[in-house]
Amino acid sequence: MPHEFRASTDMEPTRVRRQSRRRAALLAIGGVIAVLVIALATVLALSGDDAVAERPAVTTTTSTTLPPELPVPEPPPEDEYEDVPVTAIGTIEIPKLGLVHELYTGIWLTVLDRGPGLWPGTAEPGGYGNSVIAGHRVTNSRPFHDIDQLESGDEIVVTTDAGRFVYRLTGAEVVDPVEGMRIVDQAPGHAITLFACHPPGSAAYRYVVVGELVSETLEELRAARPPVGSAT
């Protein structure tokens, strides 16, 4: 037993040395692995930074442009015969009717007796919204006497200090004076509305024609049309 005991104890230092070398080797391997992990992480981080640097910047823009505000028409005058200043703002032409007439501002009868008048508060000719113009049919210069002869596609040309504006008619209707108040309503776009009493010599109804802006010059409008008799 003592011999066996000594033999086992003689091998103990050898076992201890082997274990120490094994631990040292493992520590060394662990250190190498740690260095490799750190190096790999550094490479990945740098690659990510390069990718971010190379990636084009994404910019977003938000449009803040708002459409123009629509005009607000004034109510009908309480006194149609009020003595108001008569101011010309341009001319109105309707080629089909051979009409060329000064255009005034206002719908008082004292104005309309001079010629067509723009309803106050509606869009200026050529402007955003609906330009509403009234005129007589059978009195004074009776500019709108033949308004009921107009058809879709006919032209209305209004010239003011702001420019020369060409509208093309898109429709017509007959309304009563109360329900017909809607013709002064404003809506997005560039429209024109002409109206006069109907039938001629009576104020029972209103004859109304409407159109939309198509060109700022009559020459542009006609140039855009194919010649008569040409193939389309």
C-alpha cells in the first residue's frame, strides 16, 4: 500500500504540469478568438459606416402651395336704382353676335343701362373662380338681346388691364330669379357666366350661359383649331 501510495503521489506533479500547460493553451486560444471577434466587429462596423456614407441622402418635400381663395360674391343690391359711380373695367366681345361693348363693374340698373356689368365680388375676368356678368336684352344698348342664340363652343372674349381672356361656352339654361341665385356661386377653375332677363321684355326668368377659360388670346384659340374642311 505505501508503494502504491508513493507511486500515485510521484505522478501528481506531472499531472499538475500537464493541466497547467493545457490551461495555458486554452487561455491562449481564447485570447486569439477574442482578438479575431473584435477585429471582425470592427470591420463590420466600418463597412456599415461606409454603406451609410455611400447611400444617397433621401430628402422629402411637402408641398405647402395652397389653391387661391375663391371670391365671395356680394348680395344683390337692395336698391337697384341706386346712383352709383359707373366704372368701365374693359370690353366684352361675343363674335357670333357681333357684340363689342364696354364692360362695367356693378349690377345696379343705373350701371346696366350703360352696358354689361360684372357682379361685385365674383371673379375678375380671367381670374380664379366664376366671373358673372349681367346685361339687358331689350332696353338701352340691349347687349344680350340674342344671348339665347349662343351654343356650346361659341367664344366670349373679355379684355381688361390684366389681359385678353377667351372663354368657350359649355352650356345654357333658364332659371327663375330665386333659384337662379346659384349662378353666382364660386367654384375652383376659371369660368364665366352671362345672364339676362327671359323671355325678352319680361323679368320672369333668367337666361344663363356658362363657359370656361381656354386661352388668353383669341389668336391662340383659333390657331389650336384645325382649318375648316381638314381631316381630324
